[in-house]
Amino acid sequence: MKTIFVVDDNDVNLLTAEKTLSEHYDVFTLSSASAMFDLLDNVVPNLILLDINMPKIDGFEALKRLKTDTRYMNIPVIFLTSKNDAVTESRGFELGVVDFISKPFSVLVLLNRIKTHLGIDTIIRERTEKILRLQNSLVSALARMVESRDKLTSRHVERTTEHVRILLDAMLEKNVYANEIREWNLEAVISSARLHDIGKIAVTDMILNKAGSLSDSEYEIMKIHAAEGEKIIDSIIAESDNNEFLQNAKLFAGSHHEWWDGTGYPHGLKGLDIPLQGRIMAIADVYDALISDRPYKNAFTHRKAVEIITQGRGSQFDPQIVDVFLEVSDSFAKDKNNNE
């Protein structure tokens, strides 16, 4: 059963709405916007009926707060109001309300409007999910294409993406750069991390799969993959929508080899000038490289990899993210035999 919040400071309106809707929906009646935001911490509704004229936090301010919070911005909101003027309607639609229902409201109008908007919401959600499935399929195909050329980094994309997820969850829990992360669509960000090495398409197979250490000149060629990754994704952005997924993919690709002290590449960015996506991927990427076999080295143990990353705190890596990594590093372990 779908859930509806009815927010109104008039008890008669709340009782009428509850009586009308309770046979069809799971209804929560709330006498203030403050009560609504308290409940949202535990219950996320499918639709909100929101009065405009309320004390302390009115409907406009409540709607504004909803639409600027990524957790609630997609919940359809219908205003309940006795105002029918053009200014009120214009302001409401600008803020993101989907409809108005005049008070005192008709039972049939209330039911039909809710049914309509919940139906539209279902269609939009299904289409969005379909687009996301297509997007993820394309990303997976691109990532597999890159890995199929790089014979030395089997499953690197899969592992680093999971490590990025672990770090993001922990950073939110420990309130490290949490305000910035809450503004992200986390699933889109995590999915886009799979394209961080797409620039390796521009590196020759001879260098990419060399059975031994790279010479200085070969290493310089290998380093171009970060800048090339940015260019590749920029070209996709130019031919399509400039969406959040592609922007995040570009940041992962272009900044995961930047160093906290400014000595990284391709742009020599320093400290907080490095996009947060790159600072997170830097740890995930290096950890996976350390615990993996390469022609020029054997895999390090999990414990040794953690020690090396700790030594890079404040030089190669963001100190705050390293501190989070140290608290959840056991979750990074490749397998139970790699924990020593």
C-alpha cells in the first residue's frame, strides 16, 4: 500500500483527509511541517499533501526544503490551499509542486488528483529505472572493453567500484565530507566510478601489457590515460545530455591520480582543489594495485597495503579519507587469505 502524508494545521482537514484516504492508502496526518520532517527520518511517503498557510514553517518553505534534499526531492507534493491566485500558483510551480487542491476539498477531486499523480510517478519511476539499466549496461560494456585490453588488471573495475561504495558509506556514517556526498545521487556516482580508467583505450597494448617494469618514457605515456579519460567523457557529454553521471565519470577519470600534496597528474591539483571523487578513487585504486600481482611485483598483503596507504596520508592521499579507510580497511580485504 502506498503512503501519503497529509500536513495541515487544521484538525478538521486532517480528519477529513484521513477518512477519505485511509481505505486506499497508508495515511499519516501531521499538524506541522516540523512534524513532517521529523517523520521523514523514518518514513518516506509516495506523495505529500501540504497546506500552504501554517505557522513557523509554511508550505512554500517546507517545499523548498524538500526539493533541496536529495533524499526527498523526487516525492510529488500537492498543495492544499484556499488561495487560487496566479501569484500563489506561479510560486508553487516554480518551487516544484505538482498540483493544487482547493480547500475545502471535494472527496472525489482529492482521490482523483492523488490517483493521477501517483500513476504519473509510477510511470516516471519505471522509465527512469529502464534508462538506468540501459546506462549501467553501456557502462559495463565500456569497462569490460577497457579491461579486455589490459590483461594485467583483471576485475580491477569491479573491486575498485565496491571499495568506492564502502568508503562513501563510511564517510556518510562518520560525517566526513558528508554534506557534499548527500548532494550526490550515490548510485549514479558509484556506477560512474567504473569508467575511471577509460583513458587506457588511448595507451598502446605494448605498454599496457608489458611484462615488466615500465621505462621512464613508457611511464609518461601510461600517465596520459587520466587526461585522455577526461577527453573521452567530454566528447560523450558534447554529444548527449550534460548529466550528473557523466560529470562524475569525468571527475573519476581525470583526477584519481592527483596527489594531496600537488605532485600528481595530469593537472597537479592540490588538497581540496582535487575533486572529492578523485580523492576517494585514489585510495581504492592504489589499494587494489598493491594487493594485485603484477609482472614486476608480487601482490602485497592486505596489512602491508594498509601500511603503505597510511604512509601516504597527507602526501598522496586526503588525510580525512585515509582515517576513514583505516576504520573500514578490513572490508577492503581481497579474501580471507589476504588479511595478513
